[in-house]
Amino acid sequence: MVTGKPEINTVPNQIAPGSRPDEIGENSTQELDGHQFEYQYPTGRRYRIRFYDDRLSFQLLGESNNPVRALPYRAQKVRPGLYLVHWMIPGRTGHVALVIDIPRGKVHVGALMPGQQELFDEARIEKHVKY
């Protein structure tokens, strides 16, 4: 387990009345604990993401004053070196799904960000460190 974890950003989840409850399977993994990736999309945006046992932290690189954000996440191992990672934006105002393909050095994203910005792209992993 990695120490020195950042605090989780929290906002109460806003679930609409009458909504169905979340359906979470039991095949989650913590195999990404201690891994850090830096990756860049063709648009030029670069990110650093680091995994802890119960949270991840991420930061947009290359621009000043971008905070490190920490959120709870879920991950599934699809096959060796291939992981599906998902997290919700605080308050359920959006979500991010990443497919991390370590052997091929790729990150694929499908996301809906606050403000209804959609992300659907592929990035190249520039750096991968295991702590």
C-alpha cells in the first residue's frame, strides 16, 4: 500500500429520486496500486495519474496552478496489463472511464465532464512508474 495519499475530493452524490441503485460487481482489482502514468492526448493535454489502494490522484500537466485531485475509483483487470478504470466527478456531475493498456502504451478515454464536455480519445503513455 502506498503511503502519503492525498485527501479525497468529496461532494455529496446527488441521485435523482426514484433512480435505480448503483450496480457494482465484485470483480474489482487494486493491482494498479502504486502505479503512476503520464500520458498525452493528440490535443496536447497531458495528465499524470497515480493509483493508491482506494483512490487515484490526477493532474493536468503543463499549465500553472492545476491542482492535484483525488477521487475514489473502481478498476477491473480485463487481461494481463489491460485495465478498465472508472470514477465519478464529485456530486455525480460527470464520470471518466479509462482503458489503460500497459503493453501497448495507450490510454483510451470516454468521459462526460462537468459542463457536458465529452471526451473520447486515445493517449500515448509517456511515462509509467511502479512505486
